[in-house]
Amino acid sequence: MRLWKRHPLPLFLLAVAFTAPVAHADPLAPGRALFKQSAVPACALCHALKDAGAEGAIGPSLDELKPDAARVAKALRNGIGQMPAYRDKLTEQQIETLSRYVARASGAQR
Ligand code: HEC
């Protein structure tokens, strides 16, 4: 094992290669997954949102509406018009993750 002592660099690079993908994971990924499939019925069925590859046309296009997170959370908790409430289907944390995701993905908030 003296080889590693004399040449620690390859070991270091190997460690970086394995940890880098985790460190650079897409912060929007959890919200995107909720939007596309985990929330049932899926938001993508009814809403367009480019970031999620969603083209639903029953509800307003979120790319155009650009709702901030508070507005999304309100729609999720209470429902609005034809849209069902998700209060009993999503945890409070999921509602917040999803709300922040929609706000950021639609360009309403950073
Ligand atoms: C069954 C279809 C349907 C599904 C599924 C659905 N929505 Fe909606 N959504 C609508 C409709 C229709 C409206 C417009 C309601 C109105 O203004 O009368 C709407 C409105 C909204 C609004 C705007 C609220 C406002 O204040 O004007 C947001 C934000 C939203 N939806 C987000 C979501 C998210 C996030 C999901 C997934 C958890 C979702 N929707 C799932 C149909 C849907």
C-alpha cells in the first residue's frame, strides 16, 4: 500500500469523482418528481410547465401564470375551481417542496 502513500492524487480524484454528482445534484429534482408523478392526480396532467416537460391544458399554463410559492401552496391546500385539494394527499413538506419548485421552474421566484 506504499503506492497510495506516494501517489495520493489518483485516490483523491477517485473520491471526488464519486462524491461530485451528489454535491451537484439538481436542487429542483424532488419538486419536479412530485409534479410529474408523485402527486396524484399528477399536476402534469392538467398543467403545462416546460421544466417538467408537462403539456397539460386543463388548467392554466404555469409557465405563463408564474405563480409565486405562496399562491401554489394555497391552491394545493384548498384546491381551486376544478383543481382538487392535495391537503390530504401530500405532506406539508411535500406541499412546500412542490410550491417552491413551481415558483422557481416557472420563473416567478429564484
Ligand atoms: C384535474 C386537473 C388539475 C390537476 C391534476 C392540477 N391542477 Fe392546478 N389547476 C387546475 C385548474 C382547472 C386550475 C384553474 C382553477 C381556477 O382558477 O378556477 C388550476 C389552477 C392552478 C394554479 C393557480 C392557482 C391560482 O391562484 O390561480 C396553480 C398554481 C396550480 N393549479 C398548481 C397545480 C399543481 C402544483 C398541481 C399538482 C399537485 C396541480 N395544479 C394539479 C387543474 C388541475
